[in-house]
Amino acid sequence: MANHSSHNTPWHRAIVALLAISVLSVDPVLAGDGANEQTQLAALIRQLDMIDRLAKHSANLPHPEGSRYHFDYARLTKDIEHVRQGIRDYLVPQRAQPRDPVELLGDYRQASEEAAP
């Protein structure tokens, strides 16, 4: 069985914690208060910006020697941008109902090139 402790770095934990805080900090009763909703969504964009900066910093860190998989920060950054753009489209609509046909990928584990046969 693979040892996943090498993936549990402080940066990985920080990104996961910020994602959790971002999701939990959005007020579930936003629909009734437009000004509060805009404030919350603007705060969410700032949090996504912070997560994006952490991900870009973490992407530049060296991968652990001999690890079979590593975190796919490029895919995470792309998904963060999709979420950020969706929020911006909602805040400044250019049409009645903003739609983004692109699905989030969600799978951020990528095989290391050294481990490939």
C-alpha cells in the first residue's frame, strides 16, 4: 500500500483548510439579501485568489523523491479560475442566466513522470 504521508505537507494542508473555510464561510441564506450576497461573493473571490497564490507557490516546490504521484496544481489553478469567472459572471451579468458549460475536473492526483514505465 502506498504511503501518502509525503502528500501531507503544510502547503497541502493550508490549501485544503482555505478551501474548507471558503465553502463554510458562505452564508446559506444569501438569496434574500442582494447586497449581503455581493459582499459574500466578493469575499469568496478574494479567498479564491489567496488559494490560487498558495497553489502557484506550492507548484514551484520540489516533488518528493521517489513519489509515484504528485498534486496537479495546474489543474487546480484551472478549476479555481473557472469558479472565479463564474462568480464574476454572476456579479456582473452579461446575459440573463450565466452558464459555464465547462465542468470542474476535480481529480488533482497526477502520476510522476519518473514512475511511468
